[in-house]
Amino acid sequence: MLLDDDPGTADLRGKVTQAWREFANALADTLPTLPAGGQLDLTLDPTASGTGDAAYSVYVSAVEDGRLLARAVGNASLPEGFRMNRSAIADMVALGWSPPGVEPGSGDQFGLTTAAAAGPPEAGQLATVLARTLRDVYGAPHPAFLVYLAYDADEEPLPVPPLGTARALPATGALPPPPVPDAGSDDPAHLREQVRTVIAAMQRTTPDQLTADADGDISIRAGTAMVFVKVRDNPPLVDVFSPVLTGIEPSEPLYGRLSELTNRMPVGRLYFTNETVWASVPVFGRQFQPAHLVLAVQVMTGLADELDDRLHGEFGGRRFFGEDDNPARHGESPGTGMYL
């Protein structure tokens, strides 16, 4: 659910929370499968998160007696300006990490070792700690911003099942997404190629099989809603948008509702034009990051499908695939109101 506070407000936090839950559950299933000496690295992708040279990472290795040993980066390995403050360090300890140097062999890293062999309870608890560390302390906004790598005691790749929306590096042996062209070019055709490659990977198809109109806008059905992905040239931008409702008359209650909903959205916006309510989540095209587009599409497909039902109940109008919808007129007389 995206609208989890009350029936009249849209909130994307539920969607993000569910993604983290799925990531933690997949991680809990994977950790007990690590062989002795095997290791799984999890890192907040600095190119996607804007953290530059700061590599916020944790890793888990399996020891001979079946326990799991975890380590997390500490301030000694982080550049100035990206180091944790006292509050963040206290949060690490509260999650169960021992401060750097306390556990034998931890050096300048935080340490945590399970008390028993890694069965489901121990693996589940450790997976929760790792997810909360990456999300709450290191600041990963979504599992799609994480990359992971697994290898055995001989540093040979280990096959690892998907960890939610986190991205497997090719050396894990997991099926990687199709290669994305180099992000250094601002050529519009180059950006379109990148976008088509990412969307095709999400749809488990090839770029040639994507549904697109004459302008090259890619369409993705989401329940009763349709989501479009459009590449704009100047400035380079990828717009992930949806015509949530059509056949709507402008009114102050409508503008008030859209303003309220937009204020509650951590990303994106809702707006009204030409008798249509639109939802949009933009992604920068310059120095394009595939993880940002993946997150935008995931957010928009869930948001549009739920929001069109909610707003249709309040203001009438027509949903994209609402064949029986009528453009009923609700609320006060038309007017621009104070929210334009």
C-alpha cells in the first residue's frame, strides 16, 4: 500500500518500506547458504547516491563453525565530510555492532558475530541489522541503490539469488542486467539507448520488444493506470509520468488535494493541466544512473495504480483503463484556486 496513513493521502513510504522488507527477507534466506570462508559484500553505490569517494559498505563471511561474522565500515575508512557523527555511531551500537577494534580482527571496522550457527533465526536477525544499517545509518534511500558481490574462500564467484531490488555485480554469478552504455555522454540518442536498456531489463524483455509510441515514449501498464517513460533533450531528463485521471474540471478542492499529496511525496509531484491530473517523477539525464530510473519506475507504477482509484472516488473523471468510468463532476464550481 502506498496510501497508508489515511484514505485521502498518498504516501510513498510504504512502497519503500516494502522494498526494504523484501531485501531483508531475501538476505536472510541467502546468508545461511554461504559456505565456510564465503563472503557477501553489500555497498551503497557511490555513483548512484552521490557520496563520491565514500564507500558505505558491510560484509558478512561464514566461519568454520557455522557462525556468521559481519563487519561495517567505520570513520577511519571514510573521507572527511562523510564520517558518522556521534549520533550515528550510537545508532550503530544500538543495532548491535561492537565499536571498531572491540571484536578480534575487526580493526577500524564495526564488528558483529552471531552467537550460534547461522540458522533462520540468526540469519533473519543479522539481515535486519544489515538492512537497517544501510538504510538508517548509511543513508541508502532504497535497496535499488545497493550493489552486492559474493565469493568463496578462493575468491571465486558465488552464485547468489536476487536480493530484492539491489543490483548484483557480474562476479556474483547471478544473472546481471543487460549492459548499460557508458554514462559519460549527454547525446540524446545515447541517453535513449540507456533508458531502453534499463526498462527492457526491468520488463525481462529486449529493447526491441518494448511498447513505444511514435515519439519513442515507452509505455508500461500498471493496473488501471498507464506509466510512460519519456526522454527529454534539453536539459537531458528522463520523465517517468502518468495521466492519472482525465475529464476533470479544475476546482479549489482538487488543487488543495494535489498540493497535499505532493507535499507528502518524498519524490515527484502531482499537477493538473488540460483536464488531466498528472503524476511525475523526473530522473536526471546528465551523468545518468540506472538505479535512479529503476526506483522512479517502481515508485510510479505503484503510485499511479493506487492514486487513480483514490482520486476517481473523490473527483470522478476517467482512469486510463477504467472502461466504465464517467467524468463525474464533484466539489465546488470550477476555478483556478490558490494552488496554481
